[in-house]
Amino acid sequence: MKLIHLLLISTATVALVVNCVPKNQLNDEANNHILSVAFYNLDNLFDTIDDISHNDDDFTPNGKYGWSNNRYLNKLRNLQRVIDTLIDGNSPDVFGVCELESALAFKDLMDSNSLLKAYQLVHFDSPDERGIDVALAFNRKKMSLINALSFKVKLSLDSSDKTRDILYVKTKSTINNDTFNFLVCHFPSRREGKLQSEQNRIDAAKTLKSIINQNCSPNSNIVIMGDFNDQPWDKSLSSSLNALSRSKCPDCFLHNLMFELKNGSGSYRYKGHWERLDQIIISKALTNGLASEYIENSLSIVQYDWMIQDGNYKGYPLRTFGGTKWLNGFSDHLPVYIKIALNN
């Protein structure tokens, strides 16, 4: 476990806490009692600096993808377009991300969005072999930081294999004084095959459950978000984490909101079918009608026409690269979000 102490920006920084400002929501009193929470897989947001601590050679100017400063800036501008209009034409109050290389890339992303003073950014370097991390930003007008920790995931199939940490951020609402526990995840991939790699995601889910048990009570407000590389009904989430649908298990401690979606919808497209890899899971405390409460049916997947590809891969999210071909897109995933009422 590592605790945030630093207020610095550098490629060698272990942890990052930076302040930035949401341009659309700071003076909107109508939104003060609504907390919007979003998650987005940024699809390999690497800076252009060659970092010898991990394998980022492909995303350097002389690497496989010709990752020049111009391409990097284009990527930031494209992501800015999504974030600026992510929730009802506004940027989110709480924003979790994955596939981010560094504190520098995270700061550049938020700066490119003209988020100047009131977002607080939380990032830790993880042991992932490519150096990709998870991170969280939140609107300091609505939340204040209590604590932030990064937890390693130990993989039982191969203890030498490294994956992304799980980020835990505890905050307090400045609107109604409620405490919130945010967890941001990027579970191990299916690269070796779904069944062959399933145990890795079960290990990650067990770590996530342990973090919750250590840091939260049965009455805690918990929001878990991430790219889980599994669907809600897969073993890691439905069994190991025990995050089920509200209709199936209304008294369960954790509710996976992705069960609310209509059949055929999802955030990631594979072999012509939408999958629900990007998910938001909440605790029962956010559905019991007391103080802060999940707004019914607010779960959404953001899909503007300009985020979707034409041509051979028509209907797929428009990503940055197709193979090694520069597509100048956004991400191979779509963002997801929810809204929470900050009741007194």
C-alpha cells in the first residue's frame, strides 16, 4: 500500500495529486446536488517520453506507432472532445480512467480540457509491464480528499506476472458531508484466452473484495468503476466479488448496474457484438433512499456518432490505431456514467 504525499509532476513521481477546474459545472447551481461519475478506458494514452522503467517503446517517436508529439496532442484533443460533453454536455464530477501511462499524461489530458483549478487528480505508478495505470479526478467544489491508496494484485498463476494496481480513493462531499469510497480497476486482459486467463481476473476480484472489507463498512457509499475484461455475469464479478443485479439480489451488498442495460448494448465491440467490459458497481447504501442516492436509470453508455467508425469496421468505436494504421480516433471503448443525488 502507498499513501499520497506528493504534490509534484514528473515522470518519476510515485503519486500525483494536482488541482485542475471543470469549465462547465463550477457555477451551475442546478447541478450542485447531482454528482456525476464516469469511467473511460483511454486506449493507450502514452506520453512521448521513453521511460526505461517499463516497456513503452512502441509509443515513442521512433517506435512501432510513430508516437510523435503531434499524434499525442491530437489524441489529447480527441479525448477532450469526449470529456467536455460526456454527461449532458458537461464534464463529469468524478472521472475514473485506465490505460494511462503516467502522471504527466494525466495532467496533460486534464489541462487540454481547460480544467484549470478545481479538479483534484489522483494517480499512482503501477507495476504493469507496459506502465499503464488507473487514475481518478474529482471536482473539488463537490468533494474533498480524505485518503488515497494503491493496492497491488498478486496473480496466482504466475507470481512474476505484473498487472495494474487497484486505486482506492476516499472522499467527503462538500454538499451533504457524506463520505464516498471510489475504486478504479483495470482487471487483467484476455490476451491468452478467456478461460486460460480467467484466474487472473478472479485474483483481481478477490483483491478488490479484500480492499472493500478492510476499508469500508456495510453502510458505506461505494462506487467501483473500471474495465474488468469480464462481463457482469462472469465468475470474477458475479461469484468472487458477488456483485449481482438489483432485481436478482436486492439485499446484496454490491449491485452491478450494468445488468440494467438492454440486451445487445455494451461499451466494447468484439467480433460484431457489444460487450459490457466497462462497468459501474455501487453499494446497497446508495439505493436505500438515505442521503446520497443513485438516481434510477441514470446509468448510460456515451455513444455519439462521431465516436463511431465507418468503413470496414462500421459500428465499432473509432480508436487511435487500427493495427499500426493511424486512425486519429478516440478509444476502442465507450465511456460509462451514472448520477448520484447528494441529498441532505
